[in-house]
Amino acid sequence: MSDIGGFQDRIARIDLSDGGVTYESIDDEDAKKYIGARGLGVKYIFDQGPEVDPLGPDNLLAFMNGPLSGTQVTMSGRIAVCTKSPLTGTITDSHHGGWSGARLKWAGFDGLTFEGEADEPVYAYVEDGEVELRDASHLWGEGVHETRDRLEEEHEGSYGKNLSMMAIGPAGENGVKYACIMNEDDRASGRGGTGCVMGSKNLKAIVIKSTTQMPKPADPETFKEGHQQAMQAITESEVTAPNEGGLSMYGTNVLMNIGEEMDGLPTKNGKYTSTKSMREAEGVDIDAERVSGENVRENILVDEPTCHSCPVACKKEVEVDVMHKGEELNVRTESYEYESAYALGPNSGHTDRDEIAVMLERCNDMGVDTIDAGNMMAMAMEMTEEGKLEDVGELDWGDSETMIDLIERIARREDDLGDLLAEGPRRVADRMDARENSLAVKGQTIAAYDPRCMKGMGIGYATSNRGACHLRGYTPAAEILGIPEKVDPYEYEGKGELTAQFQDLHAISDSFDICKFNAFAEGIEEYVTQYNGMTGRDVSEDDLLEAGERIYNLERYYNNLNGFDGSDDSLPERFLEDGIPGQGASEGEYCELDEMKAEYYEHRGWVDGVVPDEKLDDLGIEVGPGTGVSADDGGAAAPSDD
């Protein structure tokens, strides 16, 4: 490639089947059109072929950083993991913070791609621009924390100084469809089952050793201007200001009390829109305040670690002592997040703060996505109530003690119930005739934003390319926080266009790869200046936004070629008309999905959820035969591969 700043211009291609490692440059045109990280990763996954089996040797697993990863850019400690999801069958990318993304850049790489399947467990060791596969048989079956400690000892390094690790736990090894990849700091590439793909390849871990070698900007003056502008925005924001803003003080869990007060917190598998509504209707002792960021900070917070180049420090490390089955457990763990606390707490019918911390530690050690784990257990609770699980084992509402143990039973597939829940919501729903009990879109469960209250999140869940997700287009920024401007959360008109704009913007930040939380303070102007300064390019705001749109459309095109269309842009029935109405502040509300989809598709230029050929041409997506759909003739959805 040409000399674009911020890149190391080195990708490692690892074939696990024969142990071969080759190195290649990044195509110059791809770097310009798809930016890096998520965008380039998606392009590599597409080039591998949409028809691959997610758990087959031909599926590509790509660990990608971007041109801003590991630089002085604020919040640039992210890394993207891209693959075809075994949970949803869609394209997926999942990101985590910490130091592994930055350290991969410092070790001389823009990405590592894995295909094939090793005969025996291996891990990849990365140092000084080289990758070596090493035996991991002694680590197979171990939890993430034991794996972390043993690898640190073996390599005589130190996490946080010159060593990083990304690893799977037993969940990934045993094919749990929502298994995740953890790094040494309990940060997860959580969604989509990336850990399941890693396990299918007999790849236990990636170890990266490097000193700090941050890339220098190609245009120092422009970069300095953009960096100063971004830092000012972050320090002046009520959300991100270090040691003052809500995110810095309470982490993502600052939203727990806000969601509760709005009646926008899905509770008891989405039957209620707040714990207050459940408490008043059923007379149970449940209160979201007990698991809020404020409560956590006051009672169990012990540390506030951060990621590379981040002054916000949103990660909240906690320590608790819990009596569990007659044994006193002392647990210290990151990260007591809003999404995790919602799924393992209120949506599962309880608000035991300390037992949720134990569940978080179990999920992290087993390598299980906390959102899907909690929502799967809530689904099982509702199915138990309806008598659908009598043959495999039951789980009562709010049984937090059993939930703690069930996490490991899922990860190791130890019994009938654990084995069933390991398959994810779509397969459980199909197998047990329980579709009405699932809170999933395209096979992935929703996050902690109720679409009866926040209508933008409804169309966001439905049109997310990786299944239900709040991070594809974070409209609560506008609906809750008023960023970039306040919009009525209950109003559905305009939310289709708003969601598409957020989706394109986040595709940019994910491809840089920088934290989405910077969008609470920064905007496209800061993005352009920092990107131009680091790379030496001279792109406009429109150029960059078009790149975000191109990435989102390539992902949708990939899904179209796998048989996905507008019928898959759906929501669980309980959120729609004739479902379960919102309560309290959301009393009587439903999500007007059809109206928002029509607006969204019109803005996108899609035909019933499918990218037409002329849209591909307009965006310069020259990859394959097209869908055969035309925006002019009404078209039809792409056919399924089977």
C-alpha cells in the first residue's frame, strides 16, 4: 500500500490446519474505502465467501485494529474481532478495550486472520512482527483467569506493561453459541459467538508481547489540532469529563436508575418496563437502584482501571463477599456494566447486587457473553413458568443462587439444561416451541433499552446487521442524553433516519478503532481532523460518512447473500402492537416498527431490507454478482443458500 499513516502495513495470515503463517500488505484502495478494523475486517470476511459454515475451517476469524488504534488519539485502545457468527448466521464484529489492540499495533501488525482448524489446541504468540503457533494442550479446559496467569508466567512478561492476552474459556471450547473472547483485563469481545468460532479452530489464546511504540502522525500539525479539539470536547462533556462526568464516575451503569425512571428497563424477560412496575404488580422485593452505578460506587467499588489512552476510566472493578451454598466466596472482578447487570439482574427477576458480581466473574472466567447468558436464563425462567422445561430441568424467577452455578453448567454443557441453553435463543425457541419466550432479533438477544420506551432502539435492534444490538446505532444518546440534540424517546417519526445516521457514524469509529463513548463528546468534525492528521490523507466529512455507509451496506449485502431480508428486521412480539404494553411512564406504549422500517429503508435506499445493485454501484462496492435486486422494480430478497 502507499504510505498511509497509522498503519503498520502488515497482516498475518495464519492457517491453523497446517500451521503456516504468511504476511501481506494492506491493499491501498481497501484502506481508503473501508478505513481499517471493522471495515477492513468485514471486507476480509466477505472475500472469504458468505456461504461458509461459521464453525467450519473455511470461516475466517480476523483480529483487526485501525489507523488510530494504539496512537495518542483518546480512547484508541480498541480491537475488532470479525467473523461469521455461529449464533446468528450473519456477519459479526465484536470489540473490546484494554491494551491488546494497541499492543498488536505496537508489535507490528494491523491484523491477524485465522482460518482452518488445528489438530490439537494451540495459541498464537506475537512479537516483533512475527507470529508463532505454540502448544496449548496444557491450557485446554482452563478458565480464562488461570490461562491468563499461566501465560504471563510462561512469557516472563507483565500485563499492563509489555504483555497482552486474548483467550477463550470452556464456553468457547465447548461450542457455546454466545461464547466470547476475553482479554487479561476482563474486557470481552462479547457478542456474536466469536469465542465459539475461536474454539472451533482449537485456538485457545493470542499472546502479544511489545513495548509502547505509538505510531507518529503523518501530518503532525493537523493531528495536534484534532487531538486538542477532541480532548477539549471530552473534558467539557457532562458524560465523559474525567472524574466528573456520569460515565467516568459510575461507568455505563450510570444508566440503570435513568432507565428505571423512564420505564425503559426491560424486566422479567421484558414483561415489565421497570422493576417498579414488577414490584407493584407482583408484590416482590425488587429494585433497580440496588444494582445501579451509584450503589456500586458507594458500596463495592475498589478500583477504576482504564484502557490505552483513555482519561474517562469507565471500567468499575468491584469486590464482594457472598455466601453461596454454605461457602463464603470472595470475588473481585471487572466490569459491572449496565448491560450485564440488566440481563443477569432485573431481566432475570432479581436485584441482588453482590450475587450479580459473582455471576459476572463466572461469565468472564468461562468466556460467556453476559447479555446473552442473562437473557437466556430469563427465557428459561419464563419457559419454566409455562411448563416447557419439565424434561430438561427448570429455573425459577430470581433464583440467583442457581444462576451462579448454571453459568458454568452452560459453559461446560454439563447437564441437559446447560446444554440446551448453550445453543442460544433461536435454537432453544425452535426446539422447545418457545418463540414467544425469546427476546432475540436474528438469534441475538436485546440489550437494556426497552423499545416500547426508546423507539429508536426498536428500529436499531431490528436493522442491526449482527442481530439485536445497542451499539450498531446508539440512539439513546439522543433519546436519553440529548446528544447531539434531544429527541422524544416515544416519538417514532424520524427515528429511521436518525438510526441510520448513528449506524454510519459508529461504523467509522469502529473502523478507526476508537471507543464509541467518545461520541458522547466528539463528532464527525473531530473524527475527520484526527484521521487526516494521523493518515496524511485529506478527506472531507462527507467522504468519511460515505465510508461508514459503505461499510454498513457491505455488511447488509453479506447478510442478503445468506438469505436475510426485511422479514428478519423484526422485534419480539411482546414489544409490538397486541403485545405487552409499557407501564408507568411508558404506559400503553408499543413499538411502531413497520412505520420506522419504511422510513429507514427509504433513507437507506434498500428494497425490503435488501441492498439493490445500484446502491452497491453508488458506493463502489465491487464484490460479487450483486443481489439481483433493483430499487426500481420492487425486487425480491436474495435467495437463501440452502
